[in-house]
Amino acid sequence: MDCGVAEVIEKRLKTRSVNGTLALGQTIYELMLPAPRLVILRGELGAGKTTLVKGIAEAMGAALAEDVTSPTFTLVHEYKGKTKRLYHLDLYRLETERELLTLGLEEMESEPDALVLVEWGEKFPSLVARAGGEIAISPLEGDERSFLVRML
């Protein structure tokens, strides 16, 4: 019986290497289906947010891992997959909601087959409120990483 309550998927995962984080992209991509979806990527500088996006981009056939870079200065990178489009945003340098509005994020979100992954999105409460998921990445020792994946 459907009571109108959305199921929350929450998983704790761990990787031991950069290659492990890249491979984890496939699993996380499957958790994010179906698109469209806006997902906040949380984690300190160097936590592995972009590395995870590289793995997700490969999993969806949108780009090779080596072709995915951080959009720190361009703010948005777009990759076209076989059936879906991936938008990778880095909001580290943005300060205000007004700056956020200039990116065209609402248009990206409204595309029927879009996946929007946002680094540093937690800086903007309006973005967090409409996100369909969140991935928190915590560095452990060396290249080990802990992931808390929550999808609504």
C-alpha cells in the first residue's frame, strides 16, 4: 500500500584506493536512477568528489575518467552519455544565491534525462532543499574513503 511516503535509500560504503572510488561510481550511479536527479556531493578539499564523478561519468558512458576534470573555474561541465546527460558543478567559488541563479541550474534539473552532481552545494540552503540525494565523502587513511549515500 502506497502511503505517499518516499523511500530513502541510505548506504555506507568504503573504498581503499582511487581505482576503488572510480569503480564505486557504477554502484552509486545505479542508486541514482532514474534521472532527473540533483545530488549534492559533500566533502573537504581533496576528499574525492571529482574522482567519484569520474567513475559515475564512465558508468553512464558520458566520458572516460581521464576526460573528467573539476569545474572549479568554469563552474559547470557537461557530458553527454548514451541515454542521459551529466552536469558536474563546483560551487566552491560562489558566495550568493544570486550567483547561483546565473548558472541555469533549474534548466539543467528540468531536463528529463539529466543527472546534476554538485560539489559544495551545501553552501546554498535552496539547493539542499530541492536535492534528491546527497553523498558525503570522508577521507580516512591514505587513499581510503568513506561514503554515506542518501537518495530520496
